[in-house]
Amino acid sequence: MAYIVHLVHILEILFAVMDDKNLTRDAVNLAFNIYRQSEMWRNAHLQIKGFDCRIPSRDAVLDKIASLVVMSPFDDKDISWALERIPPEAPERVEEWYTNSDDSALRERLASLANLVNDLNLQFSREGDMDTLADIINFQRAILDITPPLRRERLTSVVNLANSLDKRFKAKGGIEDLGQVIDLRRAALQLTFPGHQGRVMSLDDLANAPKERFLRDGDTDDLKEAITLRRASPQLTSPGHQGDVASLDNLANSLLERFRREADASDLEEIIILRRAALQLTPPGRQGHVVFLDNLADSLHERHRREPGASDLAEIVRLRRTALQLTPPEHPEHPVFLAKLLDCLDERFSKEGGTKDLTEIITLRLTALQFTPPGHPGRFASLVSLSNSLHERFRRGDDLADLDEVITLRPTALECTPPSPSDKCMSLLNLATCLREKYQRLCVKDDLAEAVTHARAALALCPLEHYDSCLDFLADCVDLLTRKWRLPNLTMQAIGSGAGSSGVKQTVRNIVAETIKTLPPRLLNTITGVLCDRDAQISYFEGSVHYDELLSSLSSISSIHDDPACKALVHSTISKFFRYGTLSHRWGTGEPLLRDIQGNNIYDLGDGEGIAKLQNFSLLTLRHRYSWAWSDTCCINKDSSSELQEAIASMFSWYHHSALTIVHLSDVSDSASFTNSVWFRRGWTLQELLASPRILFYTQDWSLYKGCTSPNHKVDSAIFAELQEATGIGESHLKNFSPGIDDARSRLRWASARSTTRSEDSAYSLFGIFQVHLPVIYGEFAEGALGRLLVEIISRSGDVSVLDWVGEASPFHSCFPASLTPYQTLSCAQSTPSDPSKYNGVDRGEERILYNALGQLPSPRFVGRRLALPCIVHRITRVKLLATSSNTSCHDYEIAATNLVPLKLTMSSHLQEGSGTTLPYALIRPWSPKVLDLLAPGDVLGSLLEWLGQPFNALLLESSLHNDWKRIASSCLINVRVEDVAGVLDSQCQTLEIV
């Protein structure tokens, strides 16, 4: 009501200030049209009705009345028409009249109250007393109550009261204060019409308020409102405006809050765009430039963590480096920027292994020590990080100066106060490792003795879960120290004083060290029957005739690197010496473990099926002229979880690098039983078959299968056909297999009929085949292990064919099977389009729209256990129950879906009957961007239509109240097809979130 009375008062003012005498009734009618929605229009009419309307100039009065629309709460065609007629000077002339009107008493009271508030503000700024702030708020309310709506001071009064309430909210956190702040900010925005000089600030202040409430209560509606207001800033929306840095930054920060909560990739992309724009508007040297560099780097790093890309990481490093260079060392943010740059360089080095990155990391870590002086809580971590980087450079370049510096730094780190006993334990072990490495190069016994001392100290602090590995390390050091026999040519006197001889020996040692990195850490010496670790393997080499002859042939050479022929000879000799054979078999009873043979000669051990098998395998390997052998029974410490994890991750590589794999078929006595051997039905043997470049099959009595003397049974024509029949694997994969995630569905099918003793191994045994590196977590059961493997396959390849299965669903994810068994069924392979010309009559525009829609769908990806699956969606519009089997508890349904030929489906699950769009079901065709690469290049659009018109295996999904979808597993394939070309063109392309 007050608003209407005030409106009438303004109309009176307008008529009074006009000096033109030709006003018509049209002006009054326009006022009625604008405000006719108000219930008070009749009162307004009665007051306006008595006006003297003989004042001329109709257009002038229309302009004056139209200016009132700036404050109007209504929105109709009259307002739109009137807005177009507002003259620039109209609002100012009304305010000018109002200000100059005879209201001196009001002005004096407002001035007195304003002076009092100013004094109280000064007092509050000095003392910070909340009672003073309460007085300020009360007086500001009084000022607002007596300030007429159109006075120039009205906006100032609203803003001042809002600011004071905001101060109290930030000090005390009262939600009522924050609610009033938001109401006042909205009122201030209504008082600043478009183009008003205070509108940008009002929008910004109003956006801050709901964001504050979001940070307090977490209501995403508040955050959404803040973002909407940020977007409405004239600095972002004005035509031709390049953007205001503060507006860009504020919008980016609000979007960042939403991204942290909802993880929407589109928000992150917009944040990056806004950060780039802000950085472009802030050139070097201008305040805020370094902050915007850091903000953009943070946003790019977040995207890189979610979707790793080399280009992002390179830009992040560049931005971090620039921010550090522009920040003086004395600036408080300099150590922060230094740490961020180090993190990025560490990440890139771990992926790419660049020497330049490692050098820069070491330089920066030396600089970082300046910011963590003795006594600083971060000094321990700084010293450890620098030591680790120098140690890595030593292992790459074998510069003893780096190793000496590490040995100096690690005790210095131990003098600090480490965060925990386990960290101190690790530091002691690292120091002991360095000392042992120095001993292995210089053979100074004191270095090894000191290593033993530190290893014993570490053992006293070692957590139980790492106790075994720490004990093994100590045992290795003690074994070296107390060994009765000494290695030949390992004393400084034996090495000699000649620089050339020493350099050649050191180069040979370096090549040996690189070679054994590809070998299993433990190998059986087939000559002695003794199990050897890597140190012992090196010792055997340096005590062998091969080593002596090699050094003799190099005696006249000062540097191997200067002579390619000599370098090739060294590599050839070392590689030949360390060739080894591997055993592939089905585990039986009495298999010897590491603890059974460690420290013993396997040829001297007693009888037993497992021991006999190991002895026969070792002797056969020796007969093939290989000095080393590896068996998964006794060459892995299965009591050490870390070693078992490493072994499973490396096993494919070990079989692949072996010179020979001997397969013992313990249940094969004649040729008729070859394809029926249990070896072809075990999980781990699939990897061993595919990884091994050379295989020989031996029967139950350790004779060659079929007496075949071929050097490689994998490529022998007499055996290959049977091998292919037994495995179902194609020739190219059997003869020349490459690990990876290509053609994942076929690789899963190869393993689907195989079994393992531990259920988790059904997935772990495939890690090498798919070349994935995932944690080994025994106890998670098969569903978890298989689920993690399938997540990795889909995330890396985008291959949706692994979703094509029938059977029981996994509790890990509704789109995954509970086991590998369902993959025995062949996938529905759609043929490559061959005759796209039959679609020449179809509207090319509609084809192009469909093609673009499919091309814009992202690759499938997982966020946690949620699958974002691009697909073509066919909503089910009718479900009718036809029959129910009492014996099998199966239900027969007739189902209709948009654009699909109706079908009948048998399900064990019960479906909701009905028709219409409210049914919560859909049939989807999972989509992979790779399909577009298969289309005929001559007629891509026609090929696409032909491909989409073929039958396909659909997934049945059910939606939840939270807009998530869940797959309903079926007992048979759901093979469907689109009704016609129109149905194909009407394909609904979406990305669904499936749990």
C-alpha cells in the first residue's frame, strides 16, 4: 500500500514540475495500465481522477511516467513499451525535485542521525565493542525508516545497514543477521536501475551474501543464486566489454565452490576459461598477476588430476615457475609457490623420467632448505626429499658424489625430530641402503658395517606390517658382512690404480646393474642348486669365467663408450650370462616355498612331489644351457605383502623376458589328452602362455610332448593347431601377443572358463595381460578385484563391449558381472557398414545433427563407482506382463520403447507394469566415440545410419529418485533394433550416471 501511495505522490510531483500545458488523459491511462495488477489501483484512480489534466505535451508526460518503471515490480508489455521511452535525464530530474523540496526538518533529522552513526563507527573501529555495533545498527534502522523511497540517500541507508549487519554476522555468526543482509542487498539492487553507477557493487554485494550462507549451511540453492548474480554483472554481460578482473575472479571462486561439492567437469572448464581471462587482463607487474597465475595453475592441476594430459602438466609447470620467479624470496608466499612447483615437477618426473626435471628438482630442493632452517618443523621432510632426489640421480648416473651427499644428508635428517617412529625407521633403512650401495662399488667394509648398525636400529622401530621386509634387509647386509668367501676382483688393490681399468670395470658394473633390474629378484642357480638374490647374482657373474674373459678382451680399452663394438660385446656377454628359464605348471601338493629352500641346495633336498618337480625343472633348464631358473613356488616371499604385490605386477614381464618357459602338463600322458589338460583351465597359466616368447611342453614323465624337438612349441605346426583349439585364442595373439587394453572383450573371454584357487586371482592374473597396475588386496573377493579391473579398462579405453554380458550382476557395480563366466558368450559384433547409399534420400541436415550429437558425447568414465556412460536412450513406454513361471520364477513381458520394434523379454526381476512416460525404465545402446572411426570415409553420414539401423544388444536400466540409473541384469540377451530411419534420426544421445 505504501508503494502505491508513494506512486500517487510522484505523479503529483510530475504534474507539478511540468511547465508544458497540453497534458492529455493518455498519460493517466498509461499509469493505470502499468500498475493495474495492484489491488490498490482504485485508490490511485480516485486520487488521480481529480488532477487538472490540461497540461500539454503528451510525449513529455509519457516519458516522465515511464521513468517510474525503473522501480516497478511488474513485468508486462506496457512496461516493456515504457522502458523504451525512458529519457536518460528523467530519473535524475525527479530526484532533483525531491531533494530540493521543502522538507528541511527531515533533512536535519537525517543529518543528525548520520553524524551520530559516524561517531559510533569511529568508536567501533577503535574498540571493536559489539554493543557499539548494535547501537549503530539501531540508528541505521531509524535512518532507513524515515528516508523516503526516492530520496537519493535511500540507497546509501540500505547499503550502510546491510554492511553493519554483515559485520555482526561475521563476528558472531547469527543466521538472522545474514538473512536480513540478504533482504537488504536485494532491496539495494532494486534501487539501482540498469546503468546506475552503483549496480555493479549491488550485484556483487548481493552475491556475497548467499555465498556466505552457503558456506555456513551448505544449501546449494544459495550457491546457485550467487553464481546467477555473478553472471548478471554488467562487467561480464555488457556488449563489447572485455571483462572486469574482480568480476571474473568472483564468478570463478563461486563456481569453484560448486565444483568442490558436485565435481561437474563443465564448472571446472568454465573456471579455467575465467582464470585465463583474468590473467590476460592482469599483465606482469600489475597487482594480482601472480595470484591469477597461481589460481589458473591450481584449476589446471585439478583437471589434470581427473583427466591426466601432458599438455596441461607442461602448462602448469610453466605457470608455477613464472609465479615463483615473480615472487621475491622474502615474500611469505614464495615457499608456497616453491612447494607447488616441486610437486608438479615431481609428478612429471615420475611419469616421464626427464633428466632436466630431476636437475631442476634438486636445485629447488636446495633452495627450499633455506626456508626450513634447523628447528623448523618442515626441515626433516625437506632433507628427506632432497636426499631422495639425489639418490635417484645417483641410480641413473652412478655418480658417487651424489651418493656421498645423500649419506651426509640422511644423518642430518635423523638429527631433526621426525614426525613418527615409522618415518625414522624409513630414514635409517634408506641410509643403510646407501651405505650398502657404496660398499658394492668401493668394497670398504666399514660402510657395510655401518649399514648393519643402521638396519638394526631401524628394525627396533619398524611397524609390524613391515617387520619381515626390514628383517630381510638386515639379513642381507649381515650375510654380506659375514660371508666367508670373498668375491674376486672386488678390492681396491685388485681393481688397480689405472684409470682406464677402473673406468671399464665401473661401466661393466653399471650395465650389470641395469640388466638385473629386468630379472626376478631371486633366481635359482641351476649349476649350484642355490637360490640367489640380486647381490649374489652379481657375485656369481664377477666370479665367473665370462667376467674374466670379458675384462681380458677389454684390457686395452680406456672407455667402452668410445667403442661401439666393445659396448655391444659387454651387453651381449652380460645378457647371455643372465638368461633364465621359467616354470609354468599347475600347483600340486608339497610345493616347496621360499623358507623351504633358502640356504639349501635344491639338489640335496629329500623326496616329495613338489621337490622333484623343482629339481626336474632346474635340470632341464640347465640342459638348455641356462644358468638361472625361476619358479613361482619358491622364488617369491609370499609372507611379504609388498613383495607379493611387486611379483604380481612384474610377473608378465618376467615371463616375457625369460629365454624359455617350460610347461609341465602333469595330467598329460599321451597326445589325446593335451587339449583336456587342467593347465588350460587355470587362471595364471593364461598370462604365462601369452607372455612367454618361447615355450616347450613336457608331459607327466618330463618328456617332450609328441617328442617334438622344435625349439618353440608355440610356433610349431605339429602342436599349434591343438594349442589354438585348447585356448580359443587367435594365431596372432598366440604367436606375438602385446599386453594392453585393446580388444578387452576378447581377452576377458579367453579367461572366462578358467579358475583360480583364490577367487581374487581370477582378476589379478589378468593385470599383466591388460597392462594395468592396481593394488593387490587379498580379502576383497572376486567381485571387487574384477570390478576394479573393469573400471580401469573402461576408463582407459572407453571400450563399452565389456558391458555386453548376461548373468548375475556384481555388487561392485550393476553394469559389471559377478564373475568372468558371462564373458564366455560372444559379444554382439555389428558389421561394418557396406551399403550406405540406400540412405541417400534421407535429409542430410538431420543426419548431420545426429552425427554431431554423437560426436559430442564424451568417453565413458568412472568417478568413484559411478559410471558416466554415453549412450542412445530409448525410454520404455509400455510394460505388459504376459505370463509368470512358477517353476523358474521368471516373468514374460511385452515391452515397447521409443523408436524400437516392440519385443518380448523373459526376466527373473519383477518389472512395474503400465504405459506412458512415467515408467522408470529405459533400453540403452552404450556408445563409444571409436565407432565414428569405423564408418566408410566416402559417406560417413550414410554409414552411420546403416550402423545404427542394425540390431544391437541393449542394456535395461531403471532410474531412481536421485536421477541415478541402475542396470537390471537379465538371463538372456536383449537384442533389439530401431523401427525405421526416422527412429534412427530421432536417437536421444545422453550421458547417464549409473551406479
